Amino acid sequence: MVGRIFSVLCILSFVSALCTGRLSLLSDAVLEGAARAVTLTLSLLGMMCLWCGVLSLLQKSGVLTRLCRLLMPILRRLFPTAAETGEGIEEIAMSISANLLGVGNAATPFALLAMEKMQAKNPEPDRATDDMVTLTVLSCASLNLLPTTLLAMRHAAGSDRATAVVLPILLVSAAGAVIALLLARLGCRRRRTGC
Amino acid sequence: MIQLAFSLLVPAVLLLLSFYLLFSKSVSVDSFLLGARSGIDTSFRLLPTLVLLMVGVSMLSASGFPELIGRLFSPLCQRVGIDAALLPLIFIRPFSGSGSNALLLSVYEQNGVDSRTGFLASVIAGSSETVFYVTAVYFSAVHIKKTRHTLPAALLTMAVTVVLAILVGGWFYDKG
């Protein structure tokens, strides 16, 4: 799938570079992109360490089990397999909470840990399970209560009413999350009934 | 006020954990270290995927694709009453967070952060996610090739979200 995304990016780049006459810029862009992947990984490394460590502390302390029990009625509907087996459900709960609470950089490590846990119990290891699809589609809908980075950018750009966007963003992203869940779960159901 | 509460969230979680570390017998710093170690492994395992993605995204931004999309669709946009300046942002958003932030800043600079276009751009950026990036990273971390309906569902969600962002955002802006 990464291969397909890359091919699309490459072809689009070539065609538009031909149209805009910027073919000569592409080769520098390739090197720059590869270097940026490394700087990105390194700059995120500390946060990956911190959050993965914090997560395992939260698990050991039992805080997470309690949080999970609280959220179980919702989680059981959305992630039936993970909720039943318990594999990865705590990580899913943490990832969703982190997204909601605006700690977006913690949501990714939590979700990745959840994917690893779910993959360990996956009967068909090259095919995504229902719960994996739901988690990914939900993470692609950016539901959060306070878009902190965006507000900082608006402030920096000199906005007089930087926070005016908070309510519309909340409404739109909440609608997005509902749509994401519906589409993800409907897609899973279609397969089960065998249509 | 709310912003302050949110900014205290992470320190509060760490404070809670520090009490556990001090007073609980079952919780030791070893579990933090083990978890952190696994974070390093995950990061480096993802690096090859990131290299491929970032090379693609970097080529796409350098090729002038965002501007080209803006020019191609601007007649259509004028007919529906949307500023064509939003288009590059909408098309780059699913691929790259840093790329779309750069485009958002250029909308702020060219149209003004408190203009209607600046407002709509903020709502679009704030309510959408880097769909391709998230999907690629999540699934390549566990070596899954058949992603089933993930991408169609995520992209359809994003399309609906962008339309909603323009409608709802526009309504909020006009109302004051």
C-alpha cells in the first residue's frame, strides 16, 4: 500500500513538473525528502520514547485498566474483537483519549502499539482486521477538543480572533468522526454477511 | 482558561505517575524504560516507510502540483463560490502535515488570517488529517498489505469533512 501511495505521488510529481517546467527541481527534492524523513524520525524519537514509557507505566499502575472499564460500553461496539480478547484495547483507549485531549503526538505511538498487539492475534497476518480498519479510519478523522497547533499558528499570524475557529472545527470534526465510524463499521459488516 | 487546563494535562499525567513510582510497590521505573525502548524500535522500524513517503511528498511540493491544482480548478471554484486559494491546501493535506501547514501559512499571508478564506482554511486544516500518511504508517508498522476499505472510508470521510468545513465555517464567519 505504501508502494501504491509512493507511485501515485511520483507520477503526479512528474506530470505537474512537466506542466510547470520545474523538472530540474525534482532531483534536489528527492534528496531533501530522504533527509527530512531522518530528521523527522529523530525529532520524534524522544516523544516516542516518552509516551511508550508512560503507557507501560500507566498499564502497570492499573490506571489504564480503570479508564478502559469506564469506556468499555463504547469500545465494545467499535472494537468488538479487541474488547473481547483485551489485546490492544487499552492502547486504543489511550490513543483516542490522546487525540481528543489534543496530545496528538502521543496518539500515534499509542495507536502503533495497539496495531502491534492486534497484529499478534491476527489470524491472517497480511490482512487488516476489522478493529485495525476502524482504528485507522477514526485516526484519519481528526477529532480533538482543542486544536492547539492551529491556534498557535493563527496567533502567530496576528489573528484578532484566533479562537473563533474552535467551535466550527469541533462541530465539523465531530461529524467527521461519526461518518468515519459509520463507514468503517459498515465496510466490516458487508464482509461478514458475505455480499 | 480552557487552554491553560489543556496545557496542564501532560504535566498532570506525569505527576500522577510520579506518585505511583514513589508509593506503589508494583510500579517501578523499569517498566518505563522497557516501554521507552520499544518506542525506539518502532521509530526505527518505520524509518524506511517514512523515507519513501517523504521523498514522494517532497517531490510533489517541488513539482508545483499545489499551484497547478489551484489553477486547473479555479474556474470551477468561482462558479461554486469557493476561493481557489483553498485548493492547494485541500489537496496536500492528506499527504503531508508540514506541507499543509506551509500552505496554510501562505493562505494567511496572502489572504489575511481573519479573511473569509483564512478562516475557512483554518477550519479545513483543523478538521482534517493526513489520511495517506496515517494509513501508511499504521499499516506498515505491522506489515499489512491488504488494508481493505480503510483508504476509501478515510478519503470519503475527508471529502465530506472538507465540504462541511466550507459550509459550517462559512456560516460561522458570516454570522460574525
